Amino acid sequence: MSVTSAYLTTAKNLPKILVAIQNAQAPKQFSTRFLASLGFPSANDRLIIGVLKALGFLTPEGTPTKRYFEYLDQSRAKYVLADGIREAYADLFQINTKANELTNVDVKNKLKTLTQGQSSAPVLDKMAMTFKSLSQHADFTVTSAPEPEKSPILVTTT
């Protein structure tokens, strides 16, 4: 199954966490201590670490990946997040290429099928809420994050 089982129990701090990540210097390892240093010491907030791993922002050990560093570029962040969501929820996007536009109820129903009934209703609710909350902060208008613009190299001769 290519749908992450990582989820948040509440998404109330998700926008603030995403902004804090972009405004902070990237850590060598993204840990609960680092998250607390950003102002998010709650146990509920710690679940973002598993979600970031699922999105490909962190390695299983918690080390920031190339995608994490690309996300720091605020001009590309929404596209980079969309790529991570497409990857973490690949089976959902295989069912519906515009899965991010589905209602919470539709997402929950699709996840129930994809998890083959292995997840309880409360877990499916949280998985769907996490997906929809993440999707609100992403831009799915392009199929993958555009490459950063390269500045032309000026060569001067004297």
C-alpha cells in the first residue's frame, strides 16, 4: 500500500509548524527537541515528524532531505509540498488524480478501501484530516515542483 499511515491528531498548529520550518535554520536532525525549540513542545505536535518522514522531507533517522531544503525556498514551497503529498498518498492519487479536491468524507472512504478495512473509523478520520490539511498548504497546479530559476552567469572580460 502506498498511502502513509502517519497522521496528526489535530491540524490546528500545522500552518504555524510549516512556517516555522521555513523560517528556521535546518537542523542536522529534526527531533522532538528541535520541534520544541520552534515553539511546539506538545505531544500532538510531535506527530508532524512522522508525517514529514512520509512526505520525504526527512529520512527515517530524521535527517532533512533534499526535499526539505527545497521546501525552504518559499517561492517553491507549495509545489514541493504537493510533490511530497503525491508521493505519500500515491495510491489515493492513482484512484483520483485530483484527490486533493475530494471532500473529507470521500478521502476517508477511499482510505478505508486502500487500508483494506485495517484502520478504525477514528484513525481514518485523522488520516483524512491530515491529508486535507496538508493539501490546503500545497499547490497541485503543476505535476511536479518547478526547478528554481537559475541566474544567468555574467562573464566579463577586461
